[in-house]
Amino acid sequence: MLFRADALAGLTDAGLAGLAELGIGTVVDLRTEHERARSADSLPEDGSVEFMALPVLGGAMDEMAKSLMPAEGRSSGAGIDPERIAALLDTVPTLDELYLSILASSPAQFATLARAVVDAAGTDRPGVLFHCTAGKDRTGIAAALLLAVAGVPRETIVADYALTERNLAGPFAQTLLGYISATGIPLTPKLEELATKSPASAISAALDWVEREHGDAGTYLRSGGLSADELLRLRSALVAPVA
């Protein structure tokens, strides 16, 4: 039913065929318009997959990236004022803080994603693939919310999220870190964690916030516009009946 991924710009012919084989009929892109313009998804041209743009902002990390990204035509961060870099690095949130910012600003988007899962459930391709750029932060939160609604034990949700770091490791993670280094910004442990790590503490902090502010994931999604009937249908779609 649910598939969490990084961006689909590099989807191969085998990957396109895999969408059909897995029964994926809906792709939800949680990236911003600017991110999509930089690297559009590669999807089947036959209309077999419904595409939904559902931008979720990344919070302060995105703002820092906008401030420090090299200007057009400049390949490095040469010339950036070191004091400006230091001041901006002081404002960079921890991963925990970033996740709380995303949750606080995006209940409507996550409710819309949940509704897409409900709508797809009655079709011949009920699979919903949701992605951002790396498939770690915005999608990690989305997956945790949906799994919580399905009644998955918290320790399993946290373990699922923690696997992300291992899946990102290697060339993908090095490319992400290279983008930061190219701006001339020192690659601090905090920035490396924001870009490539998925500590259990981050998703635990997100789940704690949801429980503290809303009681549970279902009520959080209700605050974003999901109806009581849609919430019941979501749970029904995600949980197989007991034989």
C-alpha cells in the first residue's frame, strides 16, 4: 500500500515497470515547486500513474540553503563572508527541531496524503508512493504518521525510520554532502546529521510532539482536514482483516 522513496528523476525503464508490478497508481511529491523544477520526476507517459504535487516545506534548513547556495554561474562558496556563514550556522535547527517545524506547518498536507491513500484503496492499483528529495525527513514523518494510524507499535515505526540512514549511505549520501561542501560551508556534525542521518531520537521527538499536541496521529490528521469517516477508511485500507 505505502512506498517511501527519494526523488524519481532517475527512474529507469525497469523502475517504471516496477510501478505497475507493485500496483502503484499514485505518486505524491512532497518537494517544493523549486525542488521539482530542478529535478522533475520521471513517470509513465500513459497516464497509468496519477501524480500529486503536495509541497511540504523543510523549515529552517531550507532557508539556510537558499541563503548560502552559490549564485548562478558561481561554482563554489568562495567570497561568502565567514561571519555570515557562522551566524547562519548558529540558526540551523537540530533534526528534532526541524521535524517539529514540519509537523506544525503541514497538517493539511499530511491529511491530503492520507486522503490520497484512502482514494487509491478502492482501485486496481492501490499503491501510493510518496517521496521528497532524499526520502528521509518529510517522507519519514509521513510514514510514521500513517503507520501510527494503522496501529503499528511505536518501536517498529522508529526502527523503520532508522533504516533510512543505512539506505542513504554511499554515493547518494556523498552527493548530498557534496552540495553542502560546494557552497563553502564547513561540514559540521549537525549539518551531516540533517543531510544524511536518521537517528531514532528525531522521529521519537516527532511522535512525542504529535501525542503531546494532538493525542495521536489520527487526531493530528483530523486537524489538517481529514474527516472522521476518512480516518476510519484509512485505517481499514492499511490494516488487513484478521482471518
